[in-house]
Amino acid sequence: MLSEPTQCGYVALVGRPNVGKSTLLNYVLGQKISITSRKPQTTRRNLIGVDTQDGSQAIYVDTPGIHQQTERELNRYMVNHATSAIADVDLVVVIIEGGNQGEADGHVLDLVASHDVPKFAVLSKVDLLKDKTLLLPQIDALRERNLFEEIVPVSALRSDGIDSFRENVFKRLPTAPHFFGADEVTDQSERFLVAEIVREKLMRQLGDEIPHSATVLIERFAREPNIVRIHADIYVERDGQKRIVIGKAGKRLKLIGEESRKAIEILIDAKVMLHLWVRVKKGWTNNVGQMRFLGYD
């Protein structure tokens, strides 16, 4: 007896910084694999998320925010990651904040227009709009570009539009065998996901300057019979930033550690002993060699 044909394809989530790409991915998957914060450029490299339903498998690529200010090596790294994904997928989903479309979104739209690949537009954060009719001129303007096969308003936080979005994505996938098992949701290692959790708590705790100068490297990840011991280094660029991360009498670092540990225990379903150290690597965000040492290769 012949089995039913399966569908599988790659779907890039692209947009300007802080537009809701990672939040959308987490709600599509029904679990958190991509870190989020209110600060732009939270996502720094492409992250795979796998959504499997019956015979269909969508492999999402959550990309860093595409921005025009790329003076520093880290910014160029992030934009290169995002733009490289566009040319290598079966569907591009451009995410634009509902009722809040500007020049940065126009730059993304112009960029994806040059790629001959099917495209969707998602209008995100529509729950923030008291008057939903404000979406109508935005939708009309997007239709006039003749870029998109679908324009879908979504509120990920309220789960509005998520099911419709998933169904439309599944319909556009090519016939192909599944690349991942039905129970797999990402290709990333536990070490990577743990480092991202610590960075998320760091970004949520600190001000606007330090998060972009901070990164996390896991030095030890050891599973023992009753506990997982993790040693993580937080790297910043200046001594003053190190003092801010540690906080008075170490209170800030302790809070970051406590919040991180709780989230990590949920992720790996085990008791965790987490040790954090703060180290200075001067100017690492603009030094290719130091970026590679810290995992940005």
C-alpha cells in the first residue's frame, strides 16, 4: 500500500529588529526555543524551529532583524545571517508590525522583492491596535506591491491568527520527505539554548547599552545522576559594563542567575546548578577573531 506523499520545506521569518519574529515562532511551535525581549537585535543568528503536523513539516528559520546600520562587525554578522536565509528557502515570511510600518520595513520589503521565492506578509502585534481599521490602508499598500500570496494579521500573544498562518504555510510547502523527526523542534544543542536563556535574562535585566555588548559562552555542561552542573561566562566589552552586570554586592548577577536557572530547569527537565562569571573582552563586537572565539563564526 502506497503511503501518502509528505510535504516539507524551509520558511524564513524576516523583518526589521524587534518586530516579533521570535515571538511568532515560539507560538507557532507551542514552546519557547527562541529568546525574546523588548530590546532590538535580541536574535543574533539564524535559529531553526520545526513544526510538524501529520504529513506536513515546516522548518522555520528565525533570523536576526535586518537593519541598515552595519558599522560594527556584529551588526554585519547578523544582517548577513538574515539575508543569506532569504535565497535558500521555499517561502519567505516578512513580518511587519500592524499599524506601525516605516522606513526600516521598506528596506526589508525592497530586499525581499529581488528574490524569486513565494512570500507571505504577517502583520504582527495587532492586539496593540485599539482601532483595527487602521490595518486596512496598510494591507492595501502591501497588496499594491504585488509581492505577497497571503497577508495575515496575527496576535501571537493572544494566539489570534496563528492557526490560519500555519495552515497557509503548510499549503505552500513542496512535496518532500521530512528532514526532522516528528518530535524534534530545533537543530540546536542544549548548550546553545542554555546560553541563549542566560543572555535573555541579561537583556531583560539591564539597560539599553549593555545587552548589545554582552554575550554568553557555556564553559561546562555536565550531566550527573541528580543534577546538571553548568558554568557560563558572560562577556562584555568594558570594565564599567562588568560592574553593572554584577551589581551592588553581586545582587544583579545573582538575580540573573536565579531567573536563568529556573528557565533552564524547565528546558532540560532536570535540577540545575548554575555558576555565572562576568569577563571583559574589549571591543569584541567589532573584532572578527574575538567574535569567532565567542561562537559567532
